[in-house]
Amino acid sequence: MSALHGMQIDNALVEPDGGEIPILDGSARPWLQQLQRVGTVQLETPRKYFEFTEPVHFEYPNTGTVYDIEPSDNFSVDCTIEFEDSVIGRQRAVISNYSEYADQVASSRTFVFLHEVEPLLHLNLIKGGSLDNALVFVNTELSPRRLKRLEKTFHKDASQFKVHDGLLNTTDLYFPNEPARHKLLDFLGDIRLVGCFMKGNFKVYKPGHKANVAFAKYLMNYINSKS
């Protein structure tokens, strides 16, 4: 959804042939590349936009998540995330034009904290998750005993685990604020659930999928009330 939105595609037939969409490298880049490979066709029907003429404010309960929209002739998103853990902390990512999506947003990978993902992996869940398609952040020191346990979890030798700037990967961040850019990537995908392109300056604080979907539903009702 994010890749489709980022490429401004609003008419596509997607037919999955499996039970679950694969995570691939944890970003939207593989989807973007395939869409670019097959190309797009401009239709004759004019695209419809919804233009906000007044500020819109929405808060998702019990999370501190806030969405604000200011009227504008264009579409832009200013996304801020904030974690108590200093390994991520407060980060900001901005997209002011769709032309920035491919180079500045699409490659940003999903991320998780080790203490969140480790129990799920032990339960044989999220089977597609690995150090190759997710940024795994570590906010505690890894003891020799825990490293030994991680060998079985990730099917790697303990010598392969490297913690650099709180990141448990042998890869480096693509951007210093890659987590914020990935949250922006997610928001762009989720907001397309509204069903139309919009013109407005979106300011997003601490977004997440559930909150994004709730916001999209709110906007659908808002837009219908203005029609």
C-alpha cells in the first residue's frame, strides 16, 4: 500500500497467490522496484482529490498519538516518533513531495526491540522475521548466556552478533532516522485506506498501524460529511 501510494497509483489489481504477503527486506523498496519494472499507464479519467479547507485534529486514545492536518495546495507529511529508549529516542522524518518517496522513504526497514521480538521467535511465530529484514534494537547488555540463546533464535553463530549504536545487525542504518522514515512509510500505506488522494499538510506524532487505521476511518467519515 505504501509503495502504491508513494508512486501515486490509484488503480491497480493485486492478486496474492499465498496466505500472507511476504515481508521481503522489511521495507517498501522491493514492491517499488517491481512497480517501476512493470510500469504504469496514465488513465483518461481525472484524478479526484479531497482538499482540506479547515484544520483537522485527531487523537488516538491512551497512546499519546496525535494527528493534525492543515489546509494546503499539496500533500506533505511531517512524522515524529518518540521512544523512552535512548537507542531510538525522538526522531523526525518529512516528505514534502511524492518525488521524494523512492529515494527518501521506500528503503526504510521495519524495526523492533530485541526484548519484544525474542519471546515471539521462541514461540515459533513471525517465521519470516530475521536480522536480514528487520532492524533489531538492543537496550540492554547482552550476556554470554543470552548470546548463546540468540544463536538458536536467529540460527547464527554468536560471533556474528554485533551491537553498534544499539543495533543488533551486521548492517548499518540507511539513514540516521530510519525508524522515523519507516513509520512515515507505514503511515503513507495506511492513509490510502481513506480511498482518495488528499491535499493537506499532515503532522503525525507517534503513529502506529492501529492508530493510523483509526485515523483513516475518521477521515473517511469526515470526507463523507463534506461531500
